[in-house]
Amino acid sequence: MASDQQKKAAAEAALSHLQHANIVGIGTGSTVNFFIDALTSIKGSIDAVVSSSEASTERLRRHGFEVRELNAVDEIPVYVDGADEINRYLQMIKGGGGALTREKIIAAVSRRFICIADASKRVDVLGGFPLPVEVIPMARSYVAREMVKLGGWPALREGFATDNGNLILDVRNLQIMEPSHMEQTINNIPGVVTVGIFALRPADMLLLGTDQGVETLTAA
């Protein structure tokens, strides 16, 4: 099964986990795009959605969904998003699309976080995918030097600004053996908006598209 077929299968499987979720949090990325398209089949049971990026918001509105600001809701029953890497504890690296800060905020507000991904995203140790770090522009060089101290090789994501108007450093050469500790360490660097490690708030469930079908995993 090709990667896109695995993504589509995982995205469609998420629909069965939205019972009584009148408001749905929506992430960002290619797998989420399949989910948004599939979500139209149950649009009548959803009052509104909360989106993590301008790109997802545009796609949702094209499908006729009401997109609400996060400040207009108290809680989100279910948040559905993808991952760039995910381990057996359902800790993730996210932010390949640059929406990590808004994704992390929506995940924090949500009662349940369902990750949808293809089989290539499952790893034993996080860090093979370059770790995105969103930074305030004036802190770019300082944060990069701090990442070198942690063993990373940071590179500015050229020609890119987040929806928040900030920059992304993509950090290679990290084997993240203690994701929660690394998340806290990087988040504490002045000038960092947030890091793309989702370990303090991991996913509650992973729907993984494979050649054999969709696997459902919960935290080990």
C-alpha cells in the first residue's frame, strides 16, 4: 500500500472515534488533508471545528465547515492531527508544516488527541526527522547556538515564516532519548516559542495506516 493510501486509510478510520464530538480540533498536513476531506461525510453532526493553521482553515471553509477561534470554545472533545515521527509512547515530533505552536495549544485544550499517520512515521527513537523549533526572529542566532550545545545541527528554514510571524530552526543530529526532558529544556531557552516535541502532552491514540490495514495503538 502506497504512503498516500496508508494516510487516507488512517484518516478515514478516525471518523469512527468522533462520536458526540460536536467540536473537532483539526491539525495540519497531508494526512490531515485526507481527514478533512473525509470529515465532510459527517458534517451534519459537527457544530464547528477549530483549526491549527491558515492552510487547514482554508480547506475546511471550502468544504463548508464553521471554523471557530480557540478563544471562543472552552474545551475540544477530540483533536485529530498527524505526526512527523511517533514512538511507542505516542510521543511525537511535529512541525514539519510549521504549525507546531498552534498544534500544541489545541492539543493542550483537547480531551482526546488522536494521531493519524502512515507506517513510515513510527520510530523507536525520536530525532531522525529534523526537530522544528519556532523562534522569535531576534533570537534566531542565540537559540541556534544553544541547540549546538545540546548536540544539534540547526538550520534556518529558508523563506518561511509561521502563521505567528516567527521563524523555524530545523535541528538535525539529535537522538531524543528523554523526550519530555528535552521538550522542557528547549522550551526554557529564551526566544523559543515552542519546540516540536509533543511528549508532555502525547497522543492518546494512534491510528497507523499499514499495508495490512489500520492499526490502533494506545500509549505503552
